[in-house]
Amino acid sequence: MSRFEALDAQVLGISVDSIPSHRSWAEKLGGLNYPLLSDFYPHGEVAARYGVLRQDGYCERAIFIVDKKGIIRYAEVYDIGKKPPNDILFWELEKVSKG
């Protein structure tokens, strides 16, 4: 997380699952070092606004980099089973931080 902080970035997780589901998932992982937000009610409203809510009610695994002005500078959707590569994120964050 210190590398994200060095780039003046705030990492947030968000899913359409409920808060109790998030707590359980985070506990199974041994805790999280970033906030996990719930888009449970109204169900998937944030995911829908970002265009990543699937018809089955779940959201895509997606990463967005939003600058301090609220402008989306990077957006990518990944396969649910794949972990997004951090090196791409840091490269994109560096581009944003340099303006």
C-alpha cells in the first residue's frame, strides 16, 4: 500500500455484496488494508453507472483510476478469475500523478 500512497492514490474496493458478506470475505483473507465499499442497495447502482453491472446482478472485475477532479483516467475490465497486474496500475498512476 505504501507504493500507492507514494503516488497519492487511495485504493478502494467495491462490490454488490452486502456489508456482512464483505466482513466475512475480509476475515477469510486475514483482513484487508484498504476500504471495501458495498454497492448493495440500491443494488449495483454504482456498478451500473460505471457500466460494469452484469445482467445476472453481479459486477465485472474492473479497475478504474479516477483523478482528483473526478475524471476517469484508466478503466479496464478483467476476467473474474484473474488478478489484475499491479505493474500496469502503477504505470497508469504514475501517468496521472505527472499530469
